[in-house]
Amino acid sequence: MNWDQIYSLIRNVLLALGAGLVAKGTLSADTLSAIVGGIVGVISVVLSQVFHSDQGQSLVPAASASATPAAAKPTP
């Protein structure tokens, strides 16, 4: 699972939970959309800072030689 899929999952879970609040009349659909967008935005900023720091490099898997496309490998 990559980070785009995780963001999408988080967004959909928040929307599903918020749909109950919209159905009860606690929130409007516009307010729910703004809240979910804000939460996902904050998560993106925080993870961006973590990934671009020295300690965040351990969260990103290193590319291996087997991950190099065949066309990019030098020919003998």
C-alpha cells in the first residue's frame, strides 16, 4: 500500500464517519468537506516534513538494484 492509497483511505473513512453527522443534521455537507480537507491537508504537511527530515529517510524504502528498469541497466 502506498501513501496515495493511505491518504485516500483516511479521507474516505473521515467522509463515512462525517456522513452520519450530516444525516443527523449536526453538520452541513459543506462543513464536512472543509473539515476533512483540512485534516488531510495537515496530515500531508506533517508527513512531508517527516519524509524530508533526516530521521524520515528510514520510512522510505531504499531503491535496490533489482528495482532498476532493464532499459536503464548498462549493457556489458
